[in-house]
Amino acid sequence: MVSEIIFPVLVIFIAILSQALKMVKEYERVVIFRLGRLSGVKGPGLFLIIPIIDTVVKIDLRVVTIDVPKQAVITKDNVTVEVDAVVYYKVVEPGAAVTEVENYRYATSMLSQTTLRDVLGQIELDDVLSQREQINKDIQELLDASTDPWGIKVTSVTLRDVSLPDTMLRAIAKQAEAEREKRSRIILAEGEFKAAEKMKEAAKLYQEVPVAIKLRELQTYAEIAREKNMIIISSSTELGQVAALSQAVAKQI
């Protein structure tokens, strides 16, 4: 008779205990509501709840990755570009993530898309292409400030791809080509300027030593003759002048 009473009681006790005993992993937390009111956050490990009276919501604390789909954005200088990004965030306050927003995952995803459009809409195209690190930082700070009341921490934002219209790609290619042409012309002009300065110094030297220019002429003939494609005919008078010039230069030196 006693065993008939103990057995059902034991079964009921085990059933209640199985419902009361909960376990969560190291990266999880459980938000407990008691009769509809926030009671606290439990985990990790084993803990007890009051069946029927307590309800629980499990929250994952690991970093979550949001793939922000491509957004058509009009930059400050009225250029339409398509941009996509990746956002990394995690829950740092499980209670706020459950009570302050209906669906923190969906809300964070939608906020990431709108913030991406808002930030890029205030920047010119050249800055979008050249200042990605600063743009990533600006978007991350804005998202982090907006999601802070939800118990969310945005850890990083990365612009993944910026797609330009074909007409804009051709314009950028022409601009780059013009920039390279400008640099090459500047380098050429600087070289000509330095060469002109050296020629000016040489002219002053030739003016001070007039016979030196004739020796330079003869040296030029010698350099040309090495190629064996030019014949130079000199008279005996010219040879005598060369000898006299050589002696005069030697005396001046």
C-alpha cells in the first residue's frame, strides 16, 4: 500500500525536478522571468527554476556576424555606388537584449543597413575609395552608440566591396592616366631645367677658357668616330691649330 503511494509521488518529484533543473554552456546565459517580471540572469552551468512560475530565454554571448547586403548609396557628390559590409557584434547585457528590443538580431541588422547609407551619403566618392578605415570606424561608433541601450556591443565594421558604374570607372581611369602624364611631364621639365643649369655653367667655363670649346669639339669628333659611321677630313692647318690649342690649354692649366 505504501509503495503504491510512494511510486507516483516519486515520479511526480522527478518530473518536477527535470523541469526545474536547467543547464547552459559557457558562452550562454538565461534570462529568467518570474510571473512575467524580470528575475535575473543565470549561467553558465546548472541552476534551478520554479516550474510553471518561471520562464526562461536563452541568449548566446558569442560574436555574431551580419552580412549587410549591397546598398545603393548616393554619395555627397551625387555618384551612385553599391556598397556591402560585414558587421560584428555580441550581446554584453542579456537582460537588456531581451527586454529593450523585440528582436535584437533583426534590429541590429536593419540598423546596420541604414547607418551604412547615412554615413556614405555624407562623404564624397574620392573619400569613400581612399578612407575606408576611417569610414569603418565611424560606422562602428554610430552603431555601437545606437545599440548600447539594447545591451549590444558592436566590435567591428568592414566595408567589403564598393561597386562603381561603368561610366565612373572609365572616368577614374582617364583621371589616373592624366595624373601619370602630368607627373611624367613634371619629371621631364625638371630634368631639362637641371640640364640647362649645367649647360649654363659650362658656357661660363668656355667663356673663361675659349680654347676649351675647340677641344670639346675635337672630343666630340672622337666619340663619333668610334661608331665608324662618320669620316672626318682635317687639313694640316687644322692639325696645327689643334696642337697649338693643346699647348695653350696646358699653359693655362
